[in-house]
Amino acid sequence: MSTGRAGVTDWVIAVGVAAALLVTGLSGQGSATYVDLLGYGLLGVGGLVLAARRRAPVPVLAVTGLCAVGYQAAGFDVPAVAYLFAVYAAVRAGHRVITVAASVTMLAALPIAALASGLHDTGEAFAQARGALELAWLIAAGAAGEALRQAERRAEEAERTREETARRRADEERLHIARELHDSLTHQISVIKVQAEVAVHVARRRGEQVPEALLAIQEAGREATRELRATLEALRDDDTTPPRGLDHVEELVERARRSGLDATLTIEGRRHGLPAAVDRTVYRIVQESLTNIARHAAAATASVRVHYRPGALEIRVEDDGKATPDTAPVPGVGLLGMRERVTALGGRLRAEPRGEGGFTVQAELPVDRTP
């Protein structure tokens, strides 16, 4: 139940109990003395205070008990209904010892208050029967509160168990993915890396010029190995710290230069710390964009621009490749993944051919700088 609905329900119950107590009190009184007015006030307060029983069960227990003793002493033969509601609420909140102590005090005080006001002077047998009835109602109210408390505890325990089970299954699945990556992809990348390094080594020993493409393959193999190792560690350790971020974008641009692309990096604006998810996404956007340029664009130049703005970070990657508005490329898995990353962070991504030729990838990521 929401907080608003619970508050309305509490007030409805409180007003209903107060009205019932006042009607019962009015039906048994014929005068309107100052003592009677005090009794009516205690009846009303004893009912209305129940509206706070969820927030302050112990104070409500004390107030309803005092009100019940008070209107009994004022000559009102009205059952302590509000006190029963307070007992239920206090036990449900876990205040069992205080509730038992207060109830024992109430069972002792109510007969004294009734005798002092001249109520129930019909004999000892009647007083004993009334006391037994009051005790039975108190036990019933306390038992109802304890039963609901135990049910809520079992429900919370069941929810925790479900969360732990889901977390354990997620851990198992993460480890399974790590094993699959290690058994398949790691081997293939290692073979490519070793072959490229051997080819570079042999060419240098022979005094031959090493092709730029072969050097790019060698460097890409090393980077892929590092990335895969970091991914495997993240899967195994559940570490959310990104292995690559904005500080490593310059390495991507330098690698693109070594592959023959005239790439530049420009960082504008007042630099500040970035959330881990944004930092990682910036790196992935630049990495995927430069990879696509090398594979598909047939470009000679590329520019990477990072602009810090108040509350946002803008990344723009442009090239002078063969893309034109009339021959827009079909979005691949890399571009779709890039868009999903940006959208998940609440940002915007624009990836399209430029009017003057080439391709533009522009992303705007919100940066929450509040502490």
C-alpha cells in the first residue's frame, strides 16, 4: 500500500473509532457537566490519535491508554476500543515488551478508574467477568498484530531469497560467458596476434620495410587482447570500473595515425570528472567510429572533437570518406550498439553522411555534476 493511501486509511479508521466512542458515550450520559465534557474530549482524542499509529505506535499506545483510563474515571462506561487498535499497531511494529507492560498497567488501572467513578458496583463476579473479557480482547489484538508482523517478515525473507537467487544465477551466467569467451575468442585473437608479430619480426630481420597494414594488425591484436582480458576480469569479478575511458582516446587516435589515417584530436571546454558510464561510452564511441572509418570509409583524414559543456559532453567524429547523402550506409551492429549506449545514458546520437562528403558521428551525453 502506498504512503498516501495508507494515510487516508489511517484517518478513516481514526475518525470512525472516534465517532463510535462518542456515540457510545453520548448514549449513556444525560448531563453536560464539566466532567462530562472532559470525558467527551478524551473519547474523541483517544480515537483520532490512531491516525498516527504507523508513525509513532508507542506514543499512540500511551495516549489511548491514558484516554481510556480518563474517560472511565469520568464515568463513561465505554470499551477501550482505541487502545485495542493501538495494541495491534504496537505489536505489529515489534514493540511487544512495551505493549505487554502497558496492557498489564491498563488491566490494573481500568477497574480502579471504574470503581472511583461509581461504575460496575454490582459485585465482584461482574468485575471478574469484565476483566476476563478485557484480557481476552487484548490478547486477540496482540495476537493479530504479531501474526501480521510474522507474515511481513516471511514475505521480506522470501523477497531477499529471490534476489539472492537471481544474483547467484546472474553470477553463474556471467562466469559461463567468460568461459565461452576465453575458450573461443581468446584463442583466435591470440593466433592473429602471434602471426602478426612473427610476420613483423621476420620482415625486420630480413631488412624489409614492414607494411603499415601489418603494423596496424599487430597493434590491433595487442589492443584486442587487452580489451578481452579486461572484459573477462570484469565478468569474473563483477567489477564496474571501466578499463578504458576518455583518457585513453588519444591512444585510439594515435593508433589510427599509425594505420595511415591523418587523425586529429581536439578537446575543448573546462575539463572535469565524468561518471564511469559516460567515460566508458566516450571511449567506445570514438573506438567504433575510427574502426568504421578504417574499414569502410576509404578516408584520408578524420577528426575527433570532445567538447565539455555545462551539464553535457559532446563527441563528434568526422571523416572525408566516400559516404554521401545519396549513398547512406546501412547501420551495422557497431552503430546500433553505440546508439543503445548513448540512449541508455539519456543522451542523443546522430550518425549520418555529411553534405560535403564523408560521415559524421555526433553524440551528446548528459553529465550530472551534482555531488
